[in-house]
Amino acid sequence: MLKTLPINRELTTADIDRLCVFGERFDRLMTLEVRPLTGGLPAGIVVPTYLACREAQGEPSSTLAARKLLAVVQPGSNVIVATGAGVSPKLPFGETDGPPGAVALARSLALGFGANVTLIAQEEHMPAVDACVRVIEDLAQSRGSISTAIFPKGGAEGLVAAANIFDRQRPTAVIFVERDGPNEAGHYHGVRGDRRPPETVADVYRLADEAKRRKILTIGVGDGGNEIGFGKIRDAVAALLPRGGRSQPDETGVVTVTETDVLVSASVSNWGAYAISGSLAITLGDENLAHSGDREHAFIVACIAAGALDGATARPALAVDGIDWRGHSGVAELMRSIAISANSKSEITNAVAASAEPDLPILSVLGAAQANGGYHL
């Protein structure tokens, strides 16, 4: 039977305050700096970059993204989620950061709102996206849907494609997860400062430009400053990067000029998308919308099988940005736990409460310790 959830779109001040409490938790998790020092992203910039984003937006990024989506996405709404990073020769079929986050968020939107989500990527990145979509096991429970579409390369082709997509779908929101945006000179770069050959990158950022022109909500999720969305805090990010974010060989800059209405800056872009899914799970009162550790493992395996590589090492390792899959599954499970704990009607929450019986040995020990002023190992 298709699932229909009543959606409360009228958030009180108390509702927003509550969402922000949990949003703080999601945001802290998504900004844990876990990457190896050889992973390419300069050490020590994750939290400062997030704080620049936070100063510009005034509330937890995951909460803001969820609130904005709640305001515009209806059952049957069309939503675009674009992703894909990495080019030949090192990453000919893209990397493992991007497709998992995009597909997890698409799942949350389809299940939570009954939205029709189109995942967009350039041709080389689509196998990993398709592979992740095939992992989703519960989409049939929703009135929503997930489909995919390839965005063409070429400047003129990109302009036409963006306009056609908006004319045909009339989306209510456009989201970018780990998708490169151009700098002021129109060039694309990796976070290390290396310039992408123009013929290898599709101008997916045209979707952001078209959305802005049509006053449609845009959300950017990234981790290095070169992804669509970071134009919102361009100067602040450039100041944090080595050499002021200057690129090679032209020194025109790593940070994109393409901005979005909402920017989610994370340690790993996938984690930013999972934080939004977690916030949606709380906003819509359905913990099932949160990502899970098992699904995360399956996504990474699917990406590698489809030809994507770990972006930090350019190897077919079960890793994302140099972090072993176990770390990513752990983060996903912690975010899911936050969503569960926020739902007072959760069966798991009730089970935990029911198990708090005084005759359990560990509780007896803790009770005695509390009576004696604490317990120290």
C-alpha cells in the first residue's frame, strides 16, 4: 500500500527551536574532520569553513535546508538533485563522494514528500548514480519516484539543456551534492588547485543560474569550496585555503562563484546530504527517512562496482575521500540515531525506555555510582 503522511508545514517558534537543537547535532557530525592528511583537502579548514557558512545563514545548515524544502516541496512536486565529480585520467567514472549522498537525499524526498526526483549527472558519473538507485529497497512504499537524466557537455548544449529541464519539469527545488562549479574566469578546479580540462566537465551549474532566474530554491552541498554553492561565502573560503585559494596554472582561484540559497558545508559532501535527510526525518516525523549504515555500505560497494573510485586515492577502495567505509557507515548510523531519539513515538525509543529496569546489573552499578557522587574508571 502506498504511504501517505500528513505534512505539517506550519512550524511554530518552538518547532523551529527543536529542529535547531537536532540540527546542531547533525551539523557537528557532518563536520568531523576524519580525512587522512594525504587526502587532498587541507587540514584544519572544515570547521572554519562551516562557521563561515553558519555566520552567513544564522542557523544549523541541515535545519535550514530541511525548513526550506518543507516550504516548497509538495506531493507530486518535481525536484532536481545534481551530482558527480572527478574527471579523467584519475577518476574517469567519478568518485564515491556525491552519488551516495544524492541518492540518499532523493530517497528521503520521494518517501517523505511523495516528490518526483530527477538525479542529474554528466555521462561518466551516471553509472555510479544508477548503481546507488538500484540499492534502494523501499521506494515502492512511496507515491514519489526517482529517475535519472544525463546532462550534456558543451557551453551551448548546457544552456539549452538547463532551460529545457526547467520548462519541462518546473521543479520546486534544485539541489547540488558534490558538483563542481566554475570560478570567476569560468574554469573548473579540484580542491588541490588542479584545473579541469573544459571538455571533461559539463556545465551543470547552469541549473543553478536558471533556478535563480526563475526564483526557485537552490541548495548546495560541498566540502572543499570548489562545489556549487560556495559562491555564497567565496571570499571567506578563499582566505582559508592555502595560497588564498589560488589555482594552477592560471591562479584564477579554486572557489566557485556559483552560489545557492542554502549552503551545506561538510567534511564529506555525502555527510552533508545525510544531515539534510536526518533533519527531514525529524521535520516530517518519520525516522525511516534518515540514511542508514547498511545502506551506506551498499552504496559505496555499488559505486566501486560501477567504476567510481575513492577521490582521495584514485583507487577502487571501499572508501570515500580516503575514509574507510566503516567510518561512513558509522556516521550514517549516528545520524539515524539522532533522528530516532527525536521521535518520541519511536519503537526503538520505547524499547530503550522499557528496558530501564532497576534489576539490570549495569543500571544497578550506575545507580550506586550516582549515589556515591559519580563513577570513575
